[in-house]
Amino acid sequence: MSFDTRTRLLAASLAVLLAGCGGDASVTATVPVNSSDPVIDTAQIAKIDAYVEAQRTRRHLPGLALVVSMNGKPVLEKGYGLADIAKNETVTPDTVFRIGSVTKPFTAAAIMMLVQDGKLKLDDPVTRYLPAAPAAWRDITIRHLLTHTSGLPQNFPSDVMVSMLNDPPLPMDRVVRMAAGLPRQTAPGAAYAYNNIGYHLLGFVIENVSGMPFFEFLRERMFEPLHMNTAAMISAPLPAAAAVGYVWSGTTPRPASDWLTAPGLVEAEGGLRMSARDLAKWDAALLGGQFLTGNSLSQMHAPARLNDGSPIPYGFGWVPDEINGQSYVWHNGELGAFKAQFVRHSAGKMSVIVLGNTDEAPVEAIASRVSGIVDPALDWSVLPDPQPALGKLVRDVVDELRRGDLVVDDRFSPDMRAALTPETVAVIRETFAQWSAIESVGYLGSDTVDGVARQRYLVRDKVDEVVLSVRLDGEGRLAAFR
């Protein structure tokens, strides 16, 4: 969550929380294991169930699918709630969800497979593989597209999206020329800025290099060998087991619009759909070295670097992160009324996949809490707070947001006060509006965002938790609250 102008929270006002829909409907897939296989005990499962159902009640979520794997073997495959309210169909591990930007790890893996095949190099200019690309793109490389450092805009403008929507599918060369007509934001390699256009272009690179459309390459090289039968593009006809995405209309849930499914509109940047069980199959194949070498995976999981050598919070299709000193990678996805979170903890070789059919599903929080339940070493460890006054300030601000009476005063820097408009505060408050009394505020240490060191705090009530990254200015005022 961020209070600055880059926050994505304003977008949440387009599709707000769902109402309660579906009772305690849930389906558990029994996972057969040998005595030597890793398992989750019944107490852990009960704790996971209680947490997920508490989230469903608080957030009014229709349905969720959850898969936990250890050493590449699923140890918990479960569905909660409803995939289709009208038909009273429950979620199962085989229910199909859109996975949004969790498509990006697949796109990056396809690029690395082509690198392993000797068909391209990471530092090749994109102009070598996109004939319609302008000469001005000669300094943009495949690596830049993979790491969101190309300098291209994040998304196509709305008028271009309307053009793409009204005339699908667009020829590759036309889309490339449309992207080329947009102004550069920065020089390649100079800055990190999450970029969907770059991954859309990578889909075209895969097509030109392999001689197959993006999805056909994935299908032939990954999905068919793994029997990932639910994997498809969102533009393909819906299977019977597909979840319906929902938004809240004010009093009742209603199915969300499907305009994003127009062919060619969303592709290699976020256009895949599949079941949680099939996504877990792919995860196990990566862990087992079926498609990518250890060196390729290491490159994908490592923080990329800018031209000046500074690291960025992204690798190739993965976000490198750490908890309690243990490294892990993750990627989330959001498309229409669907959310996805895919987490892989390298130390314990544990992966957690959470898919939901509303854009307000707290899939990131659920994956984090489930990870900590399964392996307590992956639950947040609180440290002695070197700045107790800052911890109290964090608590006060969250309490005011929870009650709906945040006072924007001289506790905040001038820039923060300017950013905290009533509209922005109202949207941010949605994060905390359902919270009960805060149970704890714990210090987690420091992190670095945009080259600036900030302090991290874990705020919890009985159901939810959020990690806040905060910074004071030279006058002791709150200058960042993310």
C-alpha cells in the first residue's frame, strides 16, 4: 500500500468489495503421500482453514483455490467457497482462474528456453527480432524488456486500447508500431518501472524466434508435456470448470465484464488462465529442472541491475524478496475480477499458490500467512524497535484510518499532506475499514525503496496483517508510508 502518487489503490475503486456469497462450501483434495513425503498435519490444515474462512467472511469473497507444495509435491490442494454463485458450483483445485501477471514467469521462462536453445541472447537488441521496431529501439535489449527497464511506457493509452478492442486481433507489426509511437519514459537501463508493454512485446519475440504463436510455444514446450490441460489464453472459449469473476454492485455480487478477453488485447503480459493444480505442476517441473537449467533459474530469480549497478526489485519474470533473512521469489496477478499469487520459498522448497475470483481477494496476504503456518520460520519475526516513537506513529495512523478519522496534519511531510487528498484517504481506508482493534505493531527491520532506506512494521489484528514501509523526513515527519 502506498500514500504516494504511484499508488494503485485508486484503481480499486473501480471494483469494490463483494458481499458474502456462499456459506461454508469447500472442497479438499486428498493428496496421497508416501511415508517419506513431506506432509501438513491436521492442526496446520485446521489453522489454514480458519484463517482463509475468516478472510472470506471479512472480505466477502466468493471463492479461492489453494495449493501448497513441498519439494515439488502437492501436500494441500483445496477449494473454498463458490466458483459460480448462480449455479452453486464450488471451487476445487481444478477450477480455472485467470492468473493475470502470473503469466509473466511463463513468458520469461519461454525466453530463457530460447536462450538455452541458442536462438537468442539476453543482450540482443529487440530490433533483431521485431522487424517493425524503429531504429530508435536499437538500445533496448531482451534483458531490458524482461526486467522492466526498457524505458517504454507501462501500458498502452486508453485510446490505443479501444482501437485494439474494436479491431482484434491486431497484426504484430501494427502493435509494435503503436508502441513505437509512444514517448520514452527513460533511457534503457536507467530506471525500473513495471511495464506491461514490454512483456507484450516479448510475446512477439517468442513468436518470431520460435515460428509459433506465443501460446502454441507454451503449449508444445511446457503445457502438453506436463498434461496441463486447463492452461489456455483468456480469449479461448471458457471450459465448464471456469470460475466466474465477481464485483460488488452495492448490495449484491454481479459477474464482471469480460471485455478483456478480446483476442490480442492481453497476451504475454497477463493473458493466461489455468487451475491451481496445473500451475503447481509447472512449479514442480521448474524445481525438477525439466525445462530450465539451474543457471537459467538463478538469473531469473536474482535482482536485475541498472546501468549504474544498483539492484532493482525484479528479476526475469519474478520478484526476488526475503523474509527473516530467507530468500524467496513471487509474482502476483490481477486481471478483471481475478487475483493470483504464486510464491516459491527456495530454502524449504515450498510453494504456495492462491487464486481468487474477485479483484479484492487478498491473495498476497493469504499466501504469506499460509507459508508461515506451514513453516514457522517463514512467519514474520519481530525485532526490538530502535524508534519506538515511529512505531507509535504507525499505529496511530492505522488506527485513524481504521476508524475513518485520519487527521492530515503536521505529522506528515508537505509532500505527504499534498498527496493525502480526501479522495485518496477514502480509497486507502478500504484496506483497513474491516479491521478490528489492532493487536500488535512490530518492527521488522529496514528495506530500501527507490534507493531510500525505510523502516518496516508489521501491523496485525485478529484476521489481517500488513507490512508497512515508512520513512521520516529530516524534521521527523512521516514522508513515506507504503
